[in-house]
Amino acid sequence: MPRQSNDPKNSNDNPVLVTGTAGFIGSHVARNLLSSGHRVIGLDNLNDYYDPGLKSDRLALFRDEKNYTHITGDLADRDLVEAVFSIHRPRQVVHLAAQAGVRYAAENPHVYVGSNVTGTLHILEGCRHHDVEHLVFASTSSVYGANTKMPFSEHDSTEHPLTLYAATKKANEAMAHSYAHLYGIPCTGLRFFTVYGPWGRPDMAPILFARAIAAGETLKVFSHGRHSRSFTYIDDVVEGVVRILSRPPTRDENWDAQNPDPATSGVAPYRIYNIGHEQPIQLMDFIQALERSLKKKAKMEMLPPQPGDVPDTAADVSDLMASIDYKPKVGIEEGVDRFIRWFRDYYNSR
């Protein structure tokens, strides 16, 4: 039986299930949905891959939310996930939970696949058996792998992932399509590019770099800082997730089985979108924005690329713009300033 708080007032209020609500993107998505009047069921296993205190502090933001119910449990626990669906009957699901860490996947492949593949299977089964109206799930720009054509488009093939992390996300996309076809579950996959902002993961570059610069420590800058990423501020990402949630996909009537489009489907209510900033930023430019906001110069050790690193990413978000009028609004200077204000407030108070 799931462990929970803030029991739902009634079983007919059609809540949204959000997995990974103690995580970076999941906590922001849940807060946005709550502010819009939605009832949210949050599921997270609160593992210790990175600082559990940060995860607990994110969840503390929901402490006084009467429309939030939290369940502590693992997606790989089939009985628990089934109980969540049976008890709470969500009409929509935003599946953001996953075992984080590209290099962790290489070192712990069985644990990683158990969380990211088996866990997603349990979510799909819950959607199948409980008439979910729309599943929105997290994928990643990493699925583009060895592709070098820029910007990355959802309509291009993604058959050459370079890491197990990317491979599990590619598997999630294929699994979702099969369930959309077999059981008519509308499924939308969102390929996130590099997301940053308040409450971000401490194992990712923005906080690692900010901490090192603030402490006067040396940054390890891979690829000599010359690679580019579609850095996207968290608020812009959340807006896209919430907007797409209200737009379940339908079958593509123009889909050509002789020349199949990987972003859509003629046999299933299924869609893949990129979600990110259309203007990529070179890593050195991002570091310089951190320096300006922190008012301190960085010490840097320039290193070659790490195994599995994609040289550059650039997001083609024209499809998402056309579908939901999506356009990121927060530029790098404003986004980094907001991030650093939170960084100083949060880490100076601990």
C-alpha cells in the first residue's frame, strides 16, 4: 500500500499523476499544476543518488498544499504502481521519474534499466488498465546520439544512441508507441535538452560550476568548453510540459508507411517533440554568464570530451511552436541571474 499524505478529498476529482516530484523538473511541473488548480498525486522513491536533503526540500514546497498527495515508492515496484492507479484514478500522467546520471548507467546497468525501462512499463500498464486520457513522458536529446545534422529534428532517425541512458529513453519511446497502438493510449514524448534553474540537480554542470566558482575551486571543462548546448530555463520547459498535457495527440492522417516519420504515427495517437531553447549556447559562454552573475572569475582545467558525450546539441522546436505556440522566453543572462539568486539563498542558508 502506498505511503501518502494529504489524502484526496474525493475520488472523482481526476488528479494528475506526476512521477519524480522530488526531482528537478518534476517538482516544478507539480507546482505549476497546483497553482492552476489541479490536484496532483506525486510519486518519488527519494533515492540517494544525489543529496536526499535537496529532494526533501523540494517536497517541502508542497507541505501546505491541500491538493497535493505524496507517495514514496519505486516505479520498479509493480504492486505499488498498480495501487497508485487503482486508488487515485489519475486521468492524466506526467512521467518524469528516472534514474539520473549518464555515467551511473554505465556503472550500474541493471539498476538503471530496472528503473527506467521496467518502471516505465509499470506506468504504461497503469495507463492501460485505468483509462488514462494522456500520458506525457520524458525523453532526452541524448537519443540523437551520433547524429551530426543540426538542429536536431524529431523527424530524423535516432538509431545510434551513444549511452545506456539514451538507449533506455529510446526504449521508452518505442514502448509508448506500442501501447498507444495496441490500447489507444495517447502518448506524447518530450525530448528535453539541457535544463537549468532553481532547484536544479547538484550533479549537473550549472550547480557544479557555480559551486566551484564561488569557492575558488578549479572547474573541469570537458571538450575544452567548445561544445554547445540548448540551455533552457526551467520555467520555459514547464510551460511547454503543462501546455502539451492538455493536447493529447491523434493519429497522423498524412503518415506514410513507405516513408515513416519517427515523430508521428499513422497507427497510434503518438507524438514526439523536442523541448528546449532554439538558440544553442557554447559552454564557455554559459561559464562566463555564471562569472558575471557571481562576480568572480573561474579557474578552469580544459579536458577532452568524455566517452559518450554528444559534441553539440541544438533543438529544432518548430513543431512544438506550431502545436502549442511554444517559444522559450528566458535568455541566458536573465536565466543565469535567477538561478544564481536561488543558488546563493539556498546554499548559504544550509
